[in-house]
Amino acid sequence: MSAFETWLFGKFGPAEHAAAGWLRDAVWPEGALCCACGRITDGETLCPSCRLDLRAQGYVFSWDRAEPAPGLTAWGLRPHTGIHRTLIHRLKYGAEARAARELASLVLPLPETLSFSPDTVVTWVTMPESRYRNRAIDHGRLLAQAVARQLSLPCRQLLSRRNNRARSQVTLSMSGRRANLKGAFEPLEKISFPVLLIDDVRTTGTTLARCAEALREGGAEQVTAITVTRARDGK
Ligand SMILES: [Zn+2]
């Protein structure tokens, strides 16, 4: 992230960012700017330099497998740094929907031990409504839809958010995160198929575990999670 953006992110909230995004789209037609660094491109989602970054950093990726809760396997793709982190920030705080497609393209190829039957439904971590109003973009939904397209699987919302006042997880400790999200999600339908849960970043895995719990409440027997990046606790 450039010094200018650090300054801007510190100074203004997500609503201002979304407004700036709309203004920018009105001035430059969609696709005229790189969705990571904001430079003018030839209608490509990424400028040559960011494309190169993504490719170069792609070579050092490794799938990281964890079990944040009993019976929940969570696959995390890249460390939460560099171009991947920039793209996630653009998607979440800059209302840059095109970044979802670029991030989703990173999930292929899947690790050898991971495959999905065609009846698997892709879903996402439902965002609190208050946060959606602030950001004007549901990054989880966009990411899940893009991943579902990559994997040729159906995608729909399976969870609703019970407690819309849940605090952001970012500043909380592990135990704080657990308490904050207790009972936060509930299933929207009877679930009799395998579920693939998508999120942007995995830190402690608490959010994923809570979602998996709710999916099981709905009847899901098999839940797998994929996050684009994995962050160390506290990042
Ligand atoms: Zn760029």
C-alpha cells in the first residue's frame, strides 16, 4: 500500500472510500484502472506490474491446512502479505469488486487431497448488516461467487446473522473472538449437501468454526473452509 493510501485509510472511513470508488468509476470507466494499485491500465483488471507481482508471489504459495474446530478442515492459501493482502483490502475497504475475481483465480489448482462433489454448495461468512451499510460491498459474497465459478459449483447464502451488533473481530483476543461470535449465525435452510465455506482471511479460525457450527445445526455433515490468505494472530 502506498504512503498516500495509508494516510487516506487512517483519515477516512469505509463509507468515504466507497464514495471515492464510485466517483472514480464515474470519471474512469470500469476496467480503466488497476484494481490493486490504481494506475491506468489497458482495460485489464491488473496492471503489468501487479500481474507480475501476483504471478511471482504465486510461485511461493503453499496450501496451509488447519482444524480450527473438531471436524472442520480449513485450507488457507497465501500468507496475508503483499499483493494478496492489497487485493483483499481493495475488495473490502475500497469496494473494488474486480479484486474478488483475481483472488478467486488463486484457488486453482486445489491441493491434491481436496476435491468437491458436484452437489457441494459454496457459501460465505454472512456480514453484519451495519457493516454492509458502512462498506457498501459484501466482500464475502463476491468472493464466494467468484470461487464457485472457478470450481463450477452452485453458490448461495446459507447463514443469517443473528446478532447484528457483533463487534469487529480485528481487535479482539482469541477468547474475546469466541464470546463475541457465540450464536451469531443461524442456518437459513435444511442442509443435506456438502458445504464449502469461503472467507478472505483466516486468523484464529473462530469465525469459520462458528459458521461451521451453524451449518451443522442446519444438518450439514461435511463442511470445508477455504480462505484466500492466513494471517498470524494479531495481524
Ligand atoms: Zn497495479
